[in-house]
Amino acid sequence: MLRYTIRRLLWAFAMLIIVSAVVFTIFYIFPTADSATLRAGRNASPEQIDNLRESLGLNASIPEQFARYMTQVFTPFPWFQADEFNGGTGPLNFGISVFQSNTPVKEIILDRLPATIFLVTGAVILWVTIAIPVGIISAVKRRSLLDRVVMITSLTFISAPVFWLGLVALYLFAQDVGVIKIFPGIGSYNDAETFIAKAGTLVLPWCVLAVATAAIYARYLRSQMIDVMEEDYIRTARAKGLPERTVILRHGLRSAITPLVTLLGLDIGTLLAGNAILTESVFNIPGVGKELVTAITRSDLVVIQGIVLFGAFFIVIFNLIVDILYAYLDPRVRYQ
């Protein structure tokens, strides 16, 4: 287990470096226009563009810019004049947003991250709580009326776009525009001050973000449970006289739920990386996804680059966590 963990850690670090290099290539080399012009915006004067180019160190060669960029992202050292350009040394220095009063991108992301974490955490708890019992019941009661209703309902939610579900939820249940005024509406998260108040404003976003994902998990768990319940060791457990509930939960579910760990880890990583963008936009939640929309609207290239790289880090790290957890749950996946 220790060797496997060390290898996965080394591979994750290598992936972070590769991802950083790809992001640098996309944002520094691929654009056909001048990088300083893109960062300065549409209405910048030539003098402002020249000053920005000099302050960001864009006059240097591409290899030197790349070395400085990697130094600022991964280390706290002033190598390659990292302390003189683009916000100083790192780690996790993603640059400075000229559109937001020269605010470091790292501060912008960290300021928006708590709202995204709160949103994703509640949604994950909700969809796991719904998906596991629904998937088990649907698998055990296969081809029954209940199974057919569950599968049709889940397919409906899977097919529905998240932004459409959000708008429908607001129309039906929001206190400001809803037909049945139950839950706080658009932008209410910004006005909430306490933890309880913020949680109350996220009930609708949690449901919207969780319902489609819960449907996917329920269908996936149902398929896994059907396959597992036909295995020989399940027949053996029944032959020993174990209660059916024990056979299902202790033997069947434990094997069937293992692949869901991979799916769950990747989903959490992508949502924290800003993939909750539609939910945050519909409900006006000041999270990472909403900030990404704002940055795209402003053509704030530095913030877009920072969020993309920060999100890639999240995905790589959660993939690492999933790999280690998967090896703990199923020793067969460990390296020999």
C-alpha cells in the first residue's frame, strides 16, 4: 500500500506540472494577438499596454516566461526574477487581475471558494443520500413497477439541463418570483450572514445540483448491484443462512459501491473546479464558477487562466485521493 501511495503521489505531481505547462501554452503561446493587449482589454491605450507588458515580464523570451511561471505556481523562491513580475513569488501565484484593482488571482479564487465548497458539499451529501437507497431498491425490485418508475424518473432528470431545472425551481418555490413561496430566491446567499441563513439559501441550489447527479448514481448503482447479486459469493452467503438484508448491504453493496467512489471523487473535483458554473449563475451564488463567467464577460484573461489551472489542480488531487481510497477498498488494484 505504501509503494502504491508513493507512486500515485509522484504521478500526481507530474500531472500537475504537465497541466501547468498545457495551461501556459494555451494562454501564452496559442493566442494570435499580443498577450499584453489581451490582458489590458479592449479600451487600453498603447502606453497602458506597454506598461502592462513590462510589469508582467512579457518582454522576456517564451522559455524564460515559462520558467518564471512555473516558479511562481509551484515554489516560494525568487528564481527567474519571479519576485519582480506578476505579483511576486508563489506558491500558487496565478497572476494579478488588472480588471479588479490589481487583485491577485489567488485571493479572488480563495474569496469565492467557500461558497462553492458549501454548495458542492451539500449537493454531494444530498445526492449520495438519495442515490444509494434508490439504486439498491431498484436493483432488488428489478422489473417491478417501482423499478420502472425510478428508472423513468431518473432518465427524465438526467436529460434535463441544470440551468432549466434551476429556473423551474425558482419559478415554483422561490420567495421572490415563485408560485409557492417557500425558499429564498436569486441572490439571497449574498445577503445571508450566518451559517444557518446561508444554508437556508442553498436548499434550492443543492436540490438542483443534486437531482440530476443522484439519478446518474442511482442508475449506475442499480446496474452494479444487479451484476454483483448474481455472483457466486452472494449465493454462498445466502446458503449460509444470512439474512437477506445482510447479504445486500454487507456483501452486495460493498462490492457494487466501489466504482462509485471513482465517480464521486471526479465529480467533486470538477464541481469544485468551477463545474457548478450553471447553478451558481442561475442562483447568483458568488462562487468560483460565477467568477469564471464574470471573467469571461470582462475578457479578464489572467483570472480565466488562474481558475482553469486551479480547477485542474483540484481534479488531479481528487483523482489521487480516489486512487488511494480505491486501493484501500479493493486491494486488487494495487501495483504488484
